[in-house]
Amino acid sequence: MKDDLLSEVVKVEKELARVLEKENEGARKMLVDLRKDSDRSISEEKKQLQEALNQAITASDIRAEKKASDIMEKADATASRLERTGDDLLKEIIRKHITRILP
């Protein structure tokens, strides 16, 4: 009877060891799959962020070019207006401000 009981205990232990190894194998496979999924998700997210960054840079460049163009247009308009200003008007403006210019 003791031998039967001991034999049954050994059999159960072997079955438990087999089940445990199978579970460990399943867990390892699950981890490998999760790593692959995580790597794929990270890669996709990185790609999306890079695209968003490129779009933001392009939009920023367009805004900067527009702003620079607006500034240049205003400067050209001011320069044209000043070129059309007569000497008499310029002399009058200088007379008004000369006291602040010279000590």
C-alpha cells in the first residue's frame, strides 16, 4: 500500500512538473508575442510621430515664409512711400526732431 501511495505521489508530481513546464512554455511564447506586438506598436507610433513632426515643420516653414513675405511687402511699401516724400517735407520732419537728435 505504501508503495502504491508513493507511486501515486511520484506520478502526480511528474504530472505537475509536466503541466508546470507546459505553462512556462506558454508564458514564454506569450512574452515573445507581446514583445513583438510592443515593438510593432512602438515602430508605428514612432512613424506617426515622425510624420506629425514633418507636417508641423512644413506648416511652420510656410507660416515663416508668409510672415517674411508680409514684412518684406510692408518694408517695400514704406520704402516706396519714403522715396516719394519730397525734400521739403523731409526738412520739416528733421527740424521738428533735430533738438532731440543733437544735444
